Amino acid sequence: MSNKLPNILLSSEIDFPSILVGDHLALDFTNTIAAPKGELIEWIGTGVDLLEWLFIVKVISSSERVLISSKWSSNDIDEVAREAREMREWFREIIVRIKDHGRGALMLSDIEKMNDLLSLEKIERYIEPGKNGEQIQLEARRLWNEPRELLVPIVSSMAELLAEGDLDLIRECKNEICTLWFYDRTKGHRRMWCSPTMCGNRAKVAAFRERQRIDLSDS
């Protein structure tokens, strides 16, 4: 059975790099489906895509990626990718809801779902000698006992954003046809566009053309 999603281009098939403009892992995850050039592109169409994205955003290391790929079947990881896509749309709806109505709009079912996923986290802590041979340092690594644990770092970021983030700084690009979200970390908190080289540049070009049109009509 094909993993191809209907009417959606898979990023792995067209070699389109991940769009990382969210300035927050949860929002970069929300942006893993978008239409930057007019056609809808899916960055998590398969389990391989999910592992690639997690590696790019530094959630898993190259060695963890190899371990996970050898430990679980492609069908198992594909199933996690499917759940990740569903989780992405669920979280996007939450963002819209709390932006409109505040944190009080977060439903008990949303909280329970996040807590259920967070409970999957299995971390092993250990100490090892420091580089100078005198100090020791505390380290931690995920145990990766089951495929769904791949969702834990993502939902952890979602929970952190909802619990501790400034809702006013969670913003959608001002381009009406853009679907990308970002967390405004700029000094003056005046960021309007997903990217100055994408929608920001398009807005400047559109404004320039509009000024030229007005100038020509007045002449």
C-alpha cells in the first residue's frame, strides 16, 4: 500500500528543504505542511520523512536515527508519522482557539491527550567523566522503547508553548494566503511575516507595484 498522500507533494520526492521559520519547535512542526510555492507540500508523509525532520531540528542524533530505523519496522514508523500528521492538525486547531479565546479555551480532552503522550517518555540519566578528567557531568538519553516515543519531544514542545509561551507572540504570517506560524522573538515584537525572503519580499513587491499603479493613474 502506497504512503502517497492525495493531491499533496511529498517533500522527499521533490527535494524541498524543511521550512524552519517558527522559532519554536512546536510551531516548526505545525508548519510541516504548507504551500510556499502554491502547491501543498507535506514534510511528514512517511516514517522516513518524520525521522529526517526530527534529525534536521536536532531532536534525534544521527546515531539515534540509525538505531530507530533498525529497531522498528518501516510500517511501525509510518504509523507514527500518520499519528504525527493528525496531532499536527489537532494542535493547529488548539492554537487558533487559544489565540481567539485565551488559555481557558483549552479543553480537558486536549490536556489529557498531551499528558498521555508525555507519559511515554523514558529517559536514562547517567554521569561520565568530563574532558579534563577531574569533573563529571550529568547526561541524559532517551531509551526509545516504542515507536510512539518519537512524538514525545514534539508534544513536550507543544505543552511548553501552551503553558509558558506568550500567546501574543504566537502569530500567523500576515500574508492572507500563507499558513505558516511563528513565535515572535524579535526585540520590538513587530515581526509580521513568516520570512523576509518569502512573504515579506512578496509584500514589498506588491506594495511597490501598487505605488506604481497609483502614480501612473495620477499622471
